[in-house]
Amino acid sequence: MKCAICRNGNTVAGTITVALDKEETTLVFKNVPAQICDNCGEEYLSSETNKKLLQLANDAVRRGVSLELLKYAA
Ligand SMILES: [Zn+2]
């Protein structure tokens, strides 16, 4: 797809690292599938991936995690 930020680049499929802060919890997800702009580097997550990350974050908050490194698995 065409990048919505720079309007010049095209996005390519890849994986990224996403850091999430929620309340007292910090989570770092490795290996998250995303579309990345080949021009400006903007990262796009699918709504499905977004939802899953938020779900995992909510779980971690409930478990009282303060810092966790997770490998994302689709
Ligand atoms: Zn771009």
C-alpha cells in the first residue's frame, strides 16, 4: 500500500519491535508483523495485530508485570 505519511513510499511487509506503556506496566514485543514504508520508515500495524497487542498488555497489567519482553506470535 501507499504510505499515508510521506505519500511517496510503498509499504513492505516486515517485523518490528513495539514498546507499550500501560499504567505501571512496560511491555516490549519483538517480532511483530507490520507494514513498513520503504521511504520514511513509518510502521503500520493491522487492526488485528493492534487488538492482540492490547489484549496481551491488559493481561500483563492484571498479572502485575512491571517490565516484560515478549515474542509476538500471530
Ligand atoms: Zn512513508
